[in-house]
Amino acid sequence: MARKRESLDPDEVALIQWCTEIEELFVAAGASREESQQHIEDEAEWFTDMFYEGLSPAEAAKAALN
């Protein structure tokens, strides 16, 4: 029996895409991809709050790098 694929909530998809953009900004600033991903995972709640507050990925990355 085939397993039914779970569909993601549109907000979840948007949040994942948003975090991916932040990851790219971190990498461009000199962090490794692994460091970038780990930081986003470690601070997931904080980044999620910024996403729902309407910050752009650039604004969130700047806040995280300061």
C-alpha cells in the first residue's frame, strides 16, 4: 500500500523558503552552509517570530548577524 504524502501548510512552505533565503545570506557573509543551517535550527522559534512579524530575509539575517 502506497503511503499518502503529507501536504505542507502554505505558511510552512513560505517559512521554509524564507529560511532558505536567510541561509544563503549567511553563506554569502562567510558562514558555512552547515553553520547556517544549525543556527537557523537552534533559533527556529526566533526566526519564526520574525517571519510572522513580516521581516524580510535580509532584515532577519542582519538582526541575526548583529
